[in-house]
Amino acid sequence: MGLVWYLYLSEPPADYPYAETFSAKHLWTGESKSRGLGVFAKAGVKISENYWPKYVLRNFLSVRVQESFDLIAVWACNPYIEEYCIYQSINLDRITETSVIIGDLNSNSIWDRAHGMRNHTRVVKELEQKGLHSAYHLMTGEKSGKETSPTFYLHRHLDKGFHIDYCFLAPSRLRKISILDNTWTSYSDHLPLLVELE
């Protein structure tokens, strides 16, 4: 497909690359216009909100793209993976092998013990049963918890990197994934994931 998706976790600064290109067509959820989660689409790409139930959970968007698949955008806030795990449980019957889940899960299997039953490994296993896999892990063959490429730098310190941002999709849909370099830390403590779909 060759489409590019950007998820903003807060309002981008005026000098943010692509801000004008992607600002015309978007969906947004959040506490305010400057703190939340957005899905931005290029001109000619049709997006509409699915309104999957989220009850009192924050920062999840279910989006129908081009009337052909569902994109679930995620910004898992405290208690992080536990909140996403609840959202996934509520909507598990709606998630299919054509779905794409992308965003900041604020999670990794290295922290499973701290989250009891609602942990990262459970989320991954449930998605694998739906035929969805982490794009990064498909491309690299690395094991969960052993990632060599961080997507997040705690307090923007390059010596405190963790892999906590993901894209889950069917293996046949993945053309390419890349994590942009750490020069992006001038904009965010997270690095963007660029995912190309078949």
C-alpha cells in the first residue's frame, strides 16, 4: 500500500516535519488539543472512527482505513500495559487478521511481573492467536525482552533506551519497518516507527 501513518502523542511543535502535510485529515482523542493521541492521513486516504468501546479508558482510537482494514492506535498511559490489556479484552472479537495495531504500549516483557495477569506477554499471545505479530520482531527475529533497538529514551537519555512502541499485523501485510534515529529526541522521548504495508 505504501501509506505512511503518524501518531502524535502531543501537539507537534511548529517546526515538526510533515506537520502541515498531515494536519488536514486526522482523528484525535485526549485530554486537550495538546495532549492526546492522533491518527493523521495523507490527502486521498479515507479514515473514519469506528467508535469501538473504550468506556473510561484513555487514548485509544479504532479507525477504519480506506474501508479495507481497522487501525487501532494506542497510547497506553499509567498503568500502561494493564490499561491496554483491558481495551484489547473488551474488543478482542473485533480484532481480525486484517487489523493493524500501532503505538506506544509503554510496555515490554521485561516488566511482566510488575503487571500480574494483565502483562505484555499475555497481550502478545492473544494477538498471535488472531494472526497478528510484532512487525519489529518479524523483521529482526529478536526475542521479546531482548530487543537491540530502543523506541524510547527515558528522560531523553540515550543510555536509558527501551523498546516499548509496537506495530502488530499479519506477517503477509508487512513490507518494511524502520525506527527513526535518535535525532528525533529533540521532538519526543519516543522514536517514530515507520511501517510499510502490503
